[in-house]
Amino acid sequence: MNLPALETLLGGRSAREFLAEYWQKKPLLIRQAVPGFTGVLSRTDLFELACNPDVESRYIRLPADGVDGDWTLEHGPQPRSRRRGKRQPWTVLVQGVNLWVPDGDRLLHRFDFIPQARLDDLMVSYAIDGGGVGPHFDNYDVFLLQGMGRRRWQISDQADRSLVEGAPLRILKHFTPTEDWVLEPGDMLYLPPHWAHNGIAIGECTTYSIGFRSPTAQELGTEFLAWMQDRLQLEGLYADPDLELQQNSAEIGPKMVDQIERMLAGIRWTRRDVEAFVGAYLTEPKPHVFFEPPEAPMDRRRFEREVGAHGFALDPRSLLLFSAAGFHLNGEPVDADETLRPALAELADRRCLPASAVARFGPALLELLHDWYCSGFGAPQ
């Protein structure tokens, strides 16, 4: 699959212009963002993924009149008979297509002008005529790239975000569109968070959604405290040598609360702790993602020959990020010499290293890459 230059993808704009004028500010419709694009996999291959128990998928059927009545939401794996249903509009959503289809991974990372720490995944929506997921809003940015067929998109920056009670999806109770477009293959619509939108298939179609991570403060706080739990080392033991007789033995006295408050005041963290947490949290694989070591791994000498000839690439499931706290790969800190930082930064950015770059950094880098290869985190290209 040939992907266009960034200026074409963004409708003649540079990444800097897009970020300044549109990112999290206002929608943008881009005609022929990816000229000639019809998708990265066939309808048959998409349904094969939807039937795979290791792939996250959802089946959504709209009410008969498209508005009122029972909405159907079923999580995968999908039965193979699913695709024959025609009586009511339906759609199948397949998450994480970038993890299973190399062209999907390349498409996702064409959006690396947004930091990889914010990228989530590539979702593909297949729908029959009239299919969709109803009017809704997301808490994150999304690029909606039209694959095969056509889809009508209606959008609104409405303040009313009340939802239909009892629906299995976050369906807006009242939706008043202010814009209305039909997207052809290769067209793309960018939407900032909280913009209401409704996509309706015109005939059979697919839409490729490039989504971004937007964790809530509650989620970050909960995950950070869980991360800190294994790193706390509080000194001292609760003691009360001056204990006085209480009138009611069931009372938790203020002196006890005071002492516990002082003990808990020892829970502190630094910016370095936050940097280390963020690296681990943002590279942690999703629960359904597993790494498979090669069945017959190459020994170090053969691996060196292969990498020396072809370079090294991260597995699509791997995420390598770095900050002032160092590098993190798949939820774990990378123990590597500081001299390898330029090579690892290039690998993190490009997700691959040419043979010439590997050769410049010698045995230490080769040893690290071989360990990652044996764990299933990457391989010679």
C-alpha cells in the first residue's frame, strides 16, 4: 500500500498548520486524503479477524426504524453466519487491525505527526446499507478514513449530550446535525473530542478509524497509585504507649487518626516517579495482546547476519517510548547503556532500524535487539 505525503493526507496542510488550526479545535473534511484508498484488507479477511477469539470485535444492529426500539450489541468472536443478515441495518467493528495486518500498522503510523504516546489503534467498521452505530460523541480525537463504498456523515457541536436510557451504546437522545457530507473512498473526516456525529452506510462500506488515547484523570490516578504500591517503603510501626482509657471502645479516636495521617504523609512522589510511571503506563500492552517468541529462534550469530543484511523492526504489538526517565518497551523500563540512546530513539520514532544504523552501535545494541527478538518484541526485517 502506497501512502501519500503528509501534505496530501492533511489536505495540502503541513502537520504544524493542522495542529495549530484544527487539532482539538474544529473538524476538517479532506477529500482524497489517501487517493485510491479502498482499505487494507478485504471484506472476507476482515470477517476472518472478527471471528478470531483473540481479536476484539463488536456487532451492532440498529432498531428496525433506525431510532426507537431495541439496539443489539454483541461482543466477539463473531459467528461466521453473521454476515448473511440483511433484514435490519447492522455493522461489525473490529479493533486493533494494526496488530494483525502490516498495511494497517503502516496506515496507523502515518499519523505519527501526533505523538505515538497518544495513538491508540486502527478500528475498521464494516456496515451494510443503513448500518452504523447511531449518533454519539467520543471523548477522544478521531480520523475517519473512508474505505470501500460510501458513508454519510452528519456532525454537530451541540451542548446537549444526554443519552438514550437503556441503550447498550452511548446514543444521543437528541441529535441536531449542522453539517452533512457523503465520503467517498479515500476521503477523510477529522473530529475533535465531544463533537456529535452519526455515520450511515450508503450501501456496503468500510470506514477506518484512527483513534487516540485520552485517559481520564480518575484512570490516571488509579493506575498511578497501583504503580506506586509496589514502590512504597514507609518506615515505622503504629504505636500508642500513652494510650488512655476511652469511654466507648468502638470509637476511632482522634489521636489514632492523627498518627495514621502522619504515617501516610510519608507517601510522596517526584517528577521522576511520574516520568517512570507514564513510560510504563503508556507502553503497557492491552489485556488481549500477547507476544509469541519465535518457535525456533535464531542464535546470536545468525541473528547478527540477518540484522546486518536487513535491519531490525519492532513488532506491530510493541510500543517503545522514551522520556527523561529513559526508554520503556511494552510496560517495562529498558536497561541499556546511555550510548545506545540515539539508536533506540531512532528505533522508537521510525519503528525500524536500517542495517547501517545497527552496525554503528555494535555488539551492545545487537545483544539488546536479540533479547527483544527472542521475546517476540521485534525481528529482522
